[in-house]
Amino acid sequence: MSHSTMNQSTVSQSTANHRGLVEASLANLREHRADAARWLAVEVLMSDPDALADDELVDRLCRLQDRLEAQTRQRYGVA
């Protein structure tokens, strides 16, 4: 098998694996839109310079994001 053929095979397998992960992620986002929206809102706030200037707010946002991520892991049995 040539190097080019091996690379194409590896890329095809990788693409297939990623396709499955993307589809599963999209299905989970659709099923849990409210959780995804909360997580995204925290991400947006944590990218705002004014929000980042408030240490207490940043701490609370980090704890909220940690909690949302822990709940998601628990929901899917990866906690």
C-alpha cells in the first residue's frame, strides 16, 4: 500500500469518526437546547472585557459553567 493510499484511508476513517461525533453532538444540542444556551451565554459573558473586570462575577460564571458541564457528563454517564 502506498503512502498516499494509507493517508487517504486514515483520512476517510477519521472523517467517518468525526462525522459520528458531530451528529451525536448535534442531536444532544437539539435535545438539550436550554442547557446549551446557558453554557453559551456563560461563554459569551466570559469573553466580555467588562464582565471580566468583575472578579466575583467571573468566579460565579466559572462555577456555573463547571456545574453545567458536570450535569452534562452525568447525563451521559461520563462523570
